[in-house]
Amino acid sequence: MIPETDFSVRPFMGGYDKNFTYLITCSHTGSTVLIDAAIPINQILPLISIPPSALLITHTHSDHIRYLNDYIVSFPDMIVYGHSESTSMYKIKNFRIIANPGCYPTSIQIPLVPLIINNLIKLDEITIDSKSGYSGAGKNFEKKFTHKNLYKSTYAYGVKTHRHLCEIDQEFLKVTNKKVSFSFNPHLIPTFRGILSSIYFKSRNNINIKKIRTVLKKYYKKSRFVKVHNTNTPIGSGNVLNTNNCEISVCNTRVKNRFVIFSAIDNLLKGASGQAIQNMNLLFNYPEKLGLNE
């Protein structure tokens, strides 16, 4: 595992160092992982990037840098973004570069993607309210958040421009080919770790809560780390701390055909390194739970 820094992965790629089987990079937002485009894609060591936005491709003999998406155009079958439970990730052995989703997108995509795929919800009335422990803001969060009583209060941030919005937009578009209109606002809460996302939406064609839960349960029936609760079960982040689990609960609201899904993960595990390990296990055909807590 490569620590948080700017670096080039050229010395670690296939044909350069035989001591490496794979790389998991942990780069802070704003840093870059440079991949030497002179190395043939089929020789690149399997690479899992946290966060996905840190990946860049570079050429050896020029200053030209191109984004990972440009590389995907040339090698669409070699690079994948997605949470471990997505269909494509179970074919992960076909890929060489895995962009590991961020913590908020993981808590949002896991419950919403199956509902969008199955055309159960209206795509223009989605509100996402997410609350995270302050560890999600990084080790220098005290410099980023200077409001009073940081450890004793709740603080809204990233209104309209949060860095994870592009990931969420990308995955919604991928499964529906339509614009999904949603509002998203994260909050820091006075706890170290854990995320609870509250996702409000309206169902289509009077689809009821039982149908919504049934679709989620069926979609994740083979998923070891996704737990779908009975309807109207209150949940929090406490159950998932120090695990790779995502817990989901679908609840009624007082408005007809309007529901809320609660989605809880540990931002440091399922939202980061735990999912990276899970992806590595899938990549190398190891037991999916190897090295992970349930």
C-alpha cells in the first residue's frame, strides 16, 4: 500500500519490479498518481486507487498529462470504477486499474442504484443528506474546518460543490442514461468515524415500500457485506463501525409515495480501505471476506 503523497507509479509497474503483485494507493484530494502511458496496459500491475480522482496518466517523454477517462476510451475493458457489489466488479479479474469509490458515493450508490435500474423511483425528486465523522475530512481537517466547537457540534459543508458529486453523477448516468436530479449535502458530526446517509425520494406508479425493499433484498442477496433491514427499522452508524458492512433501511414518511432510505457505513472501511481490500480479494479470487470484519 502506497501512502498519502504525490508519486509516480512507473517504478512499480509490470516489468519494473517483480516484488509487487498489486498496488493500493492512498492519495489525498488534490494529489496525483501518475501512470506511465509508455507501459502497455496489459503489463500494468493491478492498481486500486483511493480516491478515484487521484488517477492520472502521463507520457514518459513529454509534459502532457491526460485524465484516466482518456485512457478508458482506448482501453475500456481494462479500467473500472465501482463499488464492490456492482455487477461489473464481479468480473474484476478482467480489469487492471480499479478506481475505488469515495465514502459518500458508496453510502449513496449502494441503496439507490438498484432502484434506478429497476425504474422504481422518480429521478427528479431525490434529496440526500449525509452525516460523517470528522475522520472523513482527512488528517488536516482542523485547518479546513475552523468553526467553533468542532468536536461538539454539527457542521454543513460542501454545498453544491462537494468533490464526490462527479462520482455520483457518473454512476447514475451509467445505469440510466438519463439526468438524475438530486441535491446532496454532507455534514460533519462530532464523532470520529461512520457515515449515515438519509436519502429521500418519491416512488413511481404508486410503488410501495414492500416492493422497494424486495428489490434491494434481491439485488444484494449474494452480497456478504450489504444488509437490508426490515422496513421502517431505525438504524445508525453504530452497528457498522470497524466493519466492511453497509446497512440499509427503507422507511415510510408522512407523505404518500415518499420514502427515506437510511444507509450506514464506516467511512474508513467500506468507504475506503475496506472496500479496496474487498476489490483486491475479488481481483485475485481470494475469499471476499479475507482480512475484513463483518
